[in-house]
Amino acid sequence: MGTSRRMRSKRLPIKLRQIRARLSLTQEGLLVQLGLEKKFSKKHVSSWELPSNHPRNTEPPLPVLLKLSRYLGICLAVLIDDELELPETLPARWPHWED
């Protein structure tokens, strides 16, 4: 086991704020839309949205990111890959997610 910190997405907090802004949701509203209001509070969302170098920044658990990507209709990679941009329109519908 290594002692170094794992690699983290630097742009994830920015993307999370952009998502809420594009959907016109409060931090609590985002949790409600994802059905997570009983497990998390706006305090959690706030810490997820702090700049990645902020000492109180935390990352959402992977199941939360997966739920968010499904809600938005985007691949999880779009959220966590710093080189990928969010689609202009959210929620989006990607071809590989068509019914």
C-alpha cells in the first residue's frame, strides 16, 4: 500500500457548480432531485464544490457521481475527466443511453 494521496479531478468542483447553475438548483435541490436528501446535506454539496486545493474540499462518493451522471444523461467520464467538457444542454441524452 502506498502512502501518497490518490489522483483527483481538479475540475470536478467547477463542473458540479456549473451543473447546479444550469439546472437552476440549490444545493438542497440537487440532493432532492437525486433522491439523496436523507443521506447528505447541503454542507456535503458545499464541500464537494470547494476548489480542489481547498483544505475542506471533499469528493462525492462514487455512487453519488454515478447517480448524478445518470440523472444528467452523461457518461461518468465527462464528470471526472478534466479534459472533457459538460454538454451545453443538461440533462443530455447520449446515443449510447437511448432506450
